[in-house]
Amino acid sequence: MKPELFHFVRRYHEGKMSAERAENCTIYSSDGKAYLDAYAGVASVAVGHCNPEVNSAVIAQIGKIGHCSNIYESDIQRRYMQALSKELPENLSRYFFVNSGSEACDFACQTMRTRSGKPLIVAFSDGFHGGTYLSKSVTGLDMWKPAVFEDDRVIFAPTPNCRECPEGNFNSRLKRCIPGSSVCSGVCLVPAEEMVQRKQGQICGFILEPVLGVGGIITPQQGFFQRLGNIVEKHNLILTVDEVQTGFGRLGGKLFGFQKHELKPDIVCMAKGIANGFPMGLVVSDEKTSLAMSGKFNFSTFGGNPVSCSAAIATLEFIKKNSLIENAAATGEKLMASLSEKLSDIEKCIEIRGEGLMIGIETDSNETANTVMAGCFEKLLLIGIGGNKRNILRIEPPLLFSPDMADKAANIISEVFHSPIVCQT
Ligand code: PMP
């Protein structure tokens, strides 16, 4: 008799729901239920499930060429580079196509070390950069990094905690830091700068996320990144911005977090929303950085696969044409405002934070977060969980999430938080 088949690693919703088909912001399970998707395949389905424009582009591309590997020039890759270059600063002109966010961050770290000849990389203690050996080494979160991945060539700076900082302007009734009312002077960056000073001459660069996603939607206040940029410049470090989760309009305001927060990266890592869920990752850098890797063979068989590239072109076009960056900003703010009103009386809700459609609800414990996520699931709303203590609920829907959907999501979350199963435990 054949053995029963199991997945290699544990999944979150083991045995709960089998996704059969999907459309826009809804996933239909094989038992006929329709779930409002406020998690978008972990922040990846930027322009909605089975987006007809992405699908048409993919179908057309499959009929032309499905794979040829990176050993040949590829017309569709060139078209994507041309389209994306219009959105990027001019100096970011070198592209390396890969399959995933992990591969992108891994390559970025290799590049920082190779260009500088220096071993040490600085990362944030709650950052997440992937599942390959090197991207795991620069990941700070304990849960995602068993001891075997500890690497003494990586140093971790403390993650900013604006709620605990007077400059964060935390409003305890609304459970939010009120943006724009104060500018960060970078007090929490002092340990990072001291670290850089102590290890002077050995550090190649920083890798960071503009909003820490898996770490629990940690959103440093206005001014934080300018201060960090000053440290990078002063010590002549290389800056890698990991836009795997924040990219392609998720934060609202700009296509990328580094543009919104006025960072000047040498390297940018992209994946997730880049191709609406089709597997693709991309590293973009300036010429000087890329020259460090030229002549050294780097290869990714499936990197920038033509079908994924066709999805990426259609995704970018759709985002621009339908003003989804603006929608992420407006709908995200509406959702956060509504959540902070509705949850203001809930003791177990500690903070609501986020930018655009990357929203986190910090709860008092992993138990509360699990209970709320399960309650939402029962009420047919899909959300996620993050944070080192796994106590932060994550809301990261497709960027075309409508105001009505935001209302529906806020109502369900509020009902679950107010239900006896959460309130009385
Ligand atoms: N960087 C960040 C910021 C991420 O959120 C993730 C995935 N959650 C990764 C890298 C790794 O991406 P992937 O799962 O595509 O390898």
C-alpha cells in the first residue's frame, strides 16, 4: 500500500480549507464557501485573483515561449525592464531576475559582500528576508531562524518601537501613533550607529524593509529612514532595501517604500506582488554595485521566466492604470481609522499600525491573535499573523480592496474581538 502523503513542513491552516478557485478579492473553497481575502496569498496577489488582464497576458505568452532560461536574451524580460525603469530612479539600471524574494535577498547580500570585500551585514532584529541560508542568516526573527543559521558575520540592530518612544506620539484611545505630528530624531538608531562605529571597516552594508512585514507590520515614524540614510552615507555602507512585501504600491503613496521614505538604495529586492502571484523575483542595483558581480557567474534557471514576466508587465500596467497606489493609501487609511474606533475599548488590542494596505493589529498574546484569526476564518475573512511573539494580526489584501470590503473586514474583526471567546479568556 502506498504511504499517505504529507507536506514536508507544517502549514498554518492544516486541514481547514482547500482553495479551489478565486476571483478579485474572493477565494472559493472546495466545499463551496466564499472567503473575503485580506491576505492576498501573503501580500502577493496585488491586482486581484485571476485578474483578467494578467490572465490574458499570461495565456498569450504561454503560446509564444514558456521557458528558455537566462542563458539567452529575452525580449519579454527586456520589455519588463523598460517598463519598470520608468518607475525607478535613473541610477538603478541593472537587473538580475530570480524566482523568489529569498533568492533576491540572498543575491543582494552576496553582492554587498563582494562589492565591498567586507564581511559584516547589519539587519534589524525583527526583519525577515527569506528562507535560503544567507537570507535566513540576515533574518532576525527567532521563529524563522533556528540556531543553526546564526552567523557571526551578521549583526542585528534593535528594531524601532515607536509606541514606547515619546516622539512616536502614541494615542492610547485610538491605539495608534499619529503620523505626521512629530518627526523622529532617531534615538533608537543610536545602538545601530554605535555598532557600526565599533566594527568600522568590517561592515559592507545594511539590509532592511521599509515596513517590517513578517516581523509584525512595524512602521517607523516619519524621519526614521532619513536618519538611517545619514548613517549609511556617513560610513560609506551599501544599502539594500528589501521591497519584497512593501513593493508595488502596497504602502500607498509611491510604488516602492524607499521612494516614499526617501531612501537611496544601492540594491532593491522585489518579489511577491511583482507578478501577481506568478513566481518571480528581481534584484535591481546601480551600475557600480552590479560591476562587482560581473564576470562572476550567477545564474537562475527559472529567473525571470517569460510567463512570469508577462504577468509582471500586466500587473504593473494594471496598478498604474487603475490608480491602485492611491487606492491602497485611501482604503488603507479608512480601514485603519475604522479599526482604531471599533477596537478602542478592547484591552487585548494593543496597537493598530500600518501604511496603505499593509496593516497590523498588535494583540496582547499569541493566543489572542490565534483566536481572532480563527474567528475571522469562521466568518469567512482571511487574515494573517506575524511578529516574533506571533501576536500581531496582518491585513494585506489585494490593492484593489474596495471601501466596502474594508468596512466588511473591519466589522468582522470587531465582532470577533468583541465576542466572548476573545473578551472572556
Ligand atoms: N523578504 C521579505 C520582506 C518577505 O516578506 C519575504 C516573504 N515573506 C521574503 C523576503 C522571502 O520571499 P519568498 O517567500 O518569495 O522567498
